[in-house]
Amino acid sequence: MIRVNVERIKDSEGETLLFREEVDLPCIDKEEISFAGPVNIEIELISSGKKIQAEGTIQAVIRRPCDRCLSPVEFLVEAPFKEIYFSTGTNQNNVMQDEWIPFKNEIIDIEPEVIKSLIMALPMKVLCEQNCRGLCPSCGQNLNIEKCGCSREIIDPRLAVLREFAKIKHGEKNLE
Ligand SMILES: [Zn+2]
Ligand SMILES: [Zn+2]
């Protein structure tokens, strides 16, 4: 839980609060993410009555397995943070928009949104190095460390389709 106390700015329009903290977060197993250090949070919260707009940046050094060889890779992620929190108080019947995040009393737990913004800022591909050789698909050997004895057939599925197509064209195979 990352607790932000908004007691001072809640219900007073135009008041702002700067939340700057380093927090330790547990690893996120589902996304295969762990943190190599504390997560840096810097968020400004602006009150407009019941609504509190939060905007800032989250910085973390994330550890994740390489997409090809699975060895751990560490890299810096800088994620934008932008959310609107909405004070429901004791009245649950307040009109609010879907993307607003409700909170009661004076404490907002921003942890779910911090994690969400980090996940959204992750690179599409994580590689230990540009030309990582990956693991052998037959025996699992890490090919960056050592070659294995397996024969190396091309297993790219797109190429396999092309090859089948070529066979049909040359009459080696009949169309069903
Ligand atoms: Zn790798
Ligand atoms: Zn092999």
C-alpha cells in the first residue's frame, strides 16, 4: 500500500500537494517483474473539491527475464502517472465517471495505479543484448554461453508457410 494523505487538500479547491517518496515494492509475479531498487514516485495532486487530479512520474529499475534466453535483465523505466481520484465519502451515490478512482476518508492508496503505469511503460521487447542468441529450441542450452550439438532447422512459422506454398506451386504437393 502506498498511502497518500490528502486531508489538507481534500474539499478545498485549488489546493495542491506534492508527494515525493521512495518505496519498496514486492515483485509482480504475473508480469515477471521484480524491482532492482526502490521505486521513485513524484506526483503532484491538485484538488478541485471532491475530485483530486494526480500527475507525475514513476521511476524504477526493473528486472525482467530476457525474451530470448531468460537471463535477468535490468533496465530503467520512467512512467508517466495521470489519474483522477474522487472522494465518495460515506455517500456511494455520487455521480462519477468510469475512469475516476473512488476513495473514502483522507487516505488514497496509489499502489495499484503506480504498478499499472509501470507495466504500461514497459518496452515491447526485453533483450539482454541486441544479438542475444537465445535458447536452443531442442535442448534448452543458452546459446550465448555455449553451442550445443543439435541440428538447426529453421523454425520460423512464417518461413514454414512459404515453404509449403512453394511445394504446392511446384506440384510436389496436391491441394486438398
Ligand atoms: Zn538474452
Ligand atoms: Zn540444442
